[in-house]
Amino acid sequence: MSRTVIEPKHESIASQFRSAIRSGEIEIGAELPSEAALVEVFGVARGTIRQALATLRNEGLIQTSRGRRPVVCSTPLEQSIDDFFSFSSWVRAQGKVPGQRTLEISRRLAARGTDSPSDLPEGEYLVHLVRLRLIDGLPCMIERTTFHDSIGQQLLQFDPDSGSIFEYLIEQGAQLDQGTHIVDAVPANRLDAEQLEMEVGSPILRVRRTTTDASGQVLEYSEDRYRSDRASIRIHNSRANSASVSTASRRANTFAQS
Amino acid sequence: MSRTVIEPKHESIASQFRSAIRSGEIEIGAELPSEAALVEVFGVARGTIRQALATLRNEGLIQTSRGRRPVVCSTPLEQSIDDFFSFSSWVRAQGKVPGQRTLEISRRLAARGTDSPSDLPEGEYLVHLVRLRLIDGLPCMIERTTFHDSIGQQLLQFDPDSGSIFEYLIEQGAQLDQGTHIVDAVPANRLDAEQLEMEVGSPILRVRRTTTDASGQVLEYSEDRYRSDRASIRIHNSRANSASVSTASRRANTFAQS
DNA sequence: CAGTGGTCTAGACCACTCG
DNA sequence: GAGTGGTCTAGACCACTGA
């Protein structure tokens, strides 16, 4: 059962540089060897080296341009896209301990006029889940999630108090591929105030998420309400040249909209 | 002076598909021709075709995998990273009219303990600018920006009431390469309430931005305070295979952090 | 099984950077 | 002008998909 798939050469080369850069072994601003030199060192064709460099460039780790050697960029931080979908993953990435308390779970027929999003199907069963999420034991966020039944079914075999639903679903093979998040600020309602231990009307950072599979089918809708003094969202973007070839690294687009 | 640089074949091919997909000429979910077929059609080597497809994949327009033809993804929307830096660009992308009213502009010595960020240098001149930003004439956001003097100098020749500082600076050749945005929710203060025509304590969506050049030098710090019912932030991300080669398209990383 | 994309090689020419 | 990355070609083998 050793899941070791053969790793392509270009990915192997890329990951060597990736960790060397992230560990600081290669300093920011330093130049990488020329492609020709790398061809010698690794004993591969130039195309393979270029594939590896393209991956790094695509990840924002290096910059390249004609006539100049590749240069290590200022740190783009190491952070997984998963962190944006999974509260647990996100909190752990901060070196803190995620927690949760389930407030409500139900499976019911989708109905018009509920607070469920228009994109989830009507006339089908939906699974609703409301959880209070904690960081190091402190109430931080209230999460209201609605799952498409195909996913909701799998949830019945999962204890929502035990950890990350997102990670569980991925393990189960769910195709959670794309997400759209809308972020705004709203006043705290009574439930927020009660559970998050704050005053009614205080600012809440609200993140509404729609998750779809690759084909665009909506699988999950979520509304997360954060106690704003205990969480914020960080977005990093750069104008680095796009590039790279292949490998299953993750990608993200960011933009603002009214 | 015709700035027409020769366009690489792979980019030319990529842009043909890009516009065909965005215009809907090629439908979502449709398959693209096989690489072999494209080699015939365009009369180029397979590597060039793969380069073009890699660009599209990297932009989230298509998905590829072994044994299957490339598939057009569900729309990732057309939106520029510029929109995330430039209020004007952002508003115009919505088909609305951006506006601004300068509340304050000053150039003074950086001092410890001011509200300026720790990353901007002390003991140098900084240019401060406070503007009220409007959408279709309605107050929407208050923007407090602090510029590094190298950029602030150029600002003295710019009328801040006339439009987009960001676009002006880019035109002037400023190297605004990377941005980190921190988003949270805070109560409106007196200035917010006055200018944005809302009540003190109502939720404000706050975006704090630090912009640096490629080397990491901080060039600008900005705090934008949005009237939350008139603006929100939308973030789209996908797990599409990273990939592509070359071309100066833009890239963005997104992640959440405490 | 045939078709298809992922990986890799080997060699070429060009545009740009820098000493 | 030497070094370097960007572009392109031609051909090869493998892994996976689907009929």
C-alpha cells in the first residue's frame, strides 16, 4: 500500500529548489544556476529543467527573464489552498488548535424561500449543519453549511464534532474543485452574540462560500461568521510572470467585486 | 512608435482559444481538439501546442488529464489582478463610474508611533493621502494611503481628484509587483460615519494593503474602509492543475490567515 | 485496443543582459 | 561578444481513458 507514485524528474528537481528556497538555504534575491548548468548537474535535457523552473515561477518562488539568471523572489509564504476551504487546516497552519461544537444538524427537503442558496437544487434532500468553531478553545466563528445530498450522505457516517469535514470529504473522494468566496461585514445577530460572546450589532466578518466540482455542479454552500477580532483574511498576489508546465500544484485566482 | 512586439506562436494560439472560450463560442464543458489535431491545424510542433494549452490551463480556462481531451472549465470570470489594487479599475469592471474626493494630502517625515505601518521606513519623507471614493456618485469607501517618497514624488504631479493613482503610477513605470491584503471587519468611527453617511459603530469592511516591488521593498501602505452594504470582496479559487509556459499573464495567490 | 495527454530528449535560432 | 533565457522543432516512450 505504499502510495509512492513515480515522481517525474521535473517535479523532483522543482521540489528540491522549492524546499531549499523555503528553508532559506537559498537566499531571497540570490541567483539560481543557469539552465545550461542545471542540465549538467541533473543530467537531464534542457526541456526538463525548464519545466521545473516554470513550476517554481508559477508558484511565485522565482522570477525569470531573457538574458538573466533566475532570481529567487521575496517570500510568497507557504500556504495551501486547502487552508482557504478548511477551518481546521487553516487554524493548524497557525500552530493553533482547532475545535468545534455542533449546534444543529438536519437533513431535509430543499425548499424555495429558505436561506439556502439559489444554486443548490430544489426538490432534493439537503444536509444542513451549524457548528461553532473554536481556536485554542475560544469561540471564533459560526459556520452554517448546506451540502448537496450526494455529499451529505457521506456526512452521516462522520462525527461533525471530530474535526475537518473538508478533509474527510476529500479523503472520501469528493471532487471539491472550485470555490467562490464573498466577503463582507455585517452586524452580529443574537445567535452570533450569544455563541461568540460579543454584543449584538458588533462587526462580524462574513464569508459566504459556494463550492463546486470541476463541472460547475454546486456541492456545498457555506456561510461563515467570524468574530472579527479573532480572525481576518489575508490575500497575497503578485504580477509574477505566469508559467510552468504540469504537476498537480494548486492555483488560485483573486479579485474584488462589488 | 508602434509598440507591436512580435507575438510568440504559442501565445497567439492561446489567445485564440481564450477569446473563443470567453465569448462562449466554445461552450463550457466542450472538448478541445486533441493536441495531434491542433498540430495539424496550426502547423506547429507539439511542444508549441502544449505551451499554449498550458497557458490556458494555468488561467483556469481548461482542464487536462492523461487519456482525455482538454475540457473547457466552468467560467473563471474575466477579471484583472489590477482590479484588486485599483478602485477605479475595479468599479469600471462593474460597469459603474468611479469617483473620488480628496480629503487630505500631505508630505511629512516618517515618525515612530504614527499610524503608518512598521514596514515603511522611518526618518524619510512619506506622502499621505486620504480620499473618499465614490461609485456612481455614492460614497463607498475611505482610503488612507501612505506612499514611499520615491513614489510620492511622482504624485506631486498628479491630481488625486482626477482618477486612478494606481494606473498613473504604473504608467510612470512604478514597479508595483506584490500586494498583501488583510481583510477584517471593524466598527465605523466618526469620520467613517460622517463621510460614508452611516452610523458610528456600524460594520465597516476594512482592507489593509501593503504593496512592494519585486525585491520586497515596501512602496505603499493603504487602509481602505468600505461601507459594507456597497461593496464586498469576491475570491475565486480552484484546484486546477498548475501548468503552462511563459507569457506575461498575471498570477494571484490566495489564502486565509488569522 | 486505439487514442490521448504526460514526460523526456536533442538540437536549433533568436532576443536580451551585462561586462 | 559571451552568456543566458525564450521560443520552436521532431521524434520517442509511457500511462491513462474509453469504446
